[in-house]
Amino acid sequence: MKKKKQPAEQELGERSFFTRIEPFLYLLPFFLGIAVFTLYPVVNVVLMSFKEGYSHLTRNFTQWGIANYQTVLRDPKFAQAIGNTVKYVVCVVPISTCIAVVVAYLLNQKLRYQALFQTAYFLPMVTSITAVGLAWKLMYNKNFGIINYILSFFGIDKIPWLENAAWSIPALVIFGVWNILPFTIILLLSGLQNIDPQYYTAARVDGSSGTRIFFRITVPLLAPTISLVCIVNTISCFKVFSELYPLFNGKPGPFNNLYTVVYYIRYAMMENRKYGVAAAAALVLFLFIFVFTMIQLALQNRKRKRGV
């Protein structure tokens, strides 16, 4: 005969069970939000990319297949979008990282009006990208823009930043670098503040110059943060769209020459109503980001092993 559990033992068992599931109850609203607003859209996009002839209104499709991927990979606009996006990433990420390292290093020093400089550099983070884009559009104006006005002091003729296809990518890159700097500076500044000051004290005692300290101490110790910044900014730059849209009145460049992958997704979805093609392009973009991220991680691991 099995002994019946005493009330105290039963109450203790119920308490231990509730103790085990209590953390999951607190996390349940978060998990529900992730499932509804993240997991479901991702799964839906993956399925939609394989639905040929998909109609968003009726939710009907002709058959399962890879026709959407074939359409994307054969479309010259998508090839142009990949080329422009890669150019943007290759230009913006290194330039913004180099500038941010120098600015973060200076902001980490004890300077007069340090708080004012920090506020000035971090201001773009709290400003609407659309409003900032319109402001940059005015600054890029060929006739009365402030950029051409400043360049005129150096004897440079007026540059048609937004009217000439040759200057459209440089204009987008300059705006992109300016826009991504605040977040990059914040991350690098946090990395600088975690460096032990004893390294700098020992270097100054040995008579090292400021330049030598920067390149031999600051940059190597900041390398993990720089690697993180490069990965985060690469992912962000591959999704460039908000910087492009206000500069060219919602068009991909002055002569439709500045398609990016995200703009192509919007074009396929909003203008052509080809949701399956847009979903396929989104997954191709995901694969590009994944490959670039894996390459960067592999390079980091190789450098780390060499350093060891």
C-alpha cells in the first residue's frame, strides 16, 4: 500500500512546482510577443517566397516552386541593387569606423566643453531620419546648398550631388557615414572606458608619444569592440533605405540608378504587387548578410588566434 502524502509534503511539492515554472510565467508575455511579431512573420516570408503567383488579397497561389528566386536572380534591377548595396557597405563601414575611433578617443579625453561635443555628435540618434534626410537634401542642392558653398572657397565648381548619377552614390555614402557615426561612437566610447588606465600610465612613464599610445595600446585593446561595430554596421548598411528615400524624393537615384536591395523589395511589393518576389529578395538579402557576417567572424577568430 502506498502511503498518502501528508498535507505539508503536498504543499511543499506544489510550491516547488510553482517555483520551477514561475520564471517562465514572467517571460510568457515576452515569448508571445516574439512569436507573434518576429517568428510568425519570418516563417510567413519563407513560405511566401516559394509560393508562385501569390496574391496578397486572396492569399491564393498557383503552386510551390522556386520561380520567385529565378525572377529575382535574373532581374537586372536586383543585380544593380546588389552592386549598389555592396558599394555602400564597403564605403560606409570602414570610413565610419575610422572616424568614430578617432572621435571616441577624443571624447574620452578630459576636454573643455566635453558634454557639448558629446551632445553634438549624438544628436542624429534622436532625430528623425526623414527630417535629417530632407535637411541633407537642401545642403546638397547644387545652387544654394551649403556644401557647394563651402567647396567654392577651395575653387571647386558646383557639384550636382543629387542630379548626376555619378555623384549620387558619394552623396548617399556621405550621408550614411554621418548618420551611422553616433551609434558607432557610443559603442567605441564604452569600449574605451573599459580599458585599464594603468596601460596609459605605464606607456607615459616609458616616454611613449600620444600617437604611439593610440596605435599600440588603444587600437589593439579596442579591437573586440571595433569588430562588433563592423558587424553591426555591416548588417545595418545592407538594409539601407531610409537614407536613400528622402534624398531623391522617394526614387532610387536621379535616373533610377541607385536601387538598393531593400528598395528593390519595396519596389516589388508596393509597385508591382509581387509579394512572392519581394519575399525571395528578402531571403537573398538575409543570405548576403549572413555570409558577410560569417566572413567577418572568421577573420576575427583568425586574428585572435594569431594574437594568442
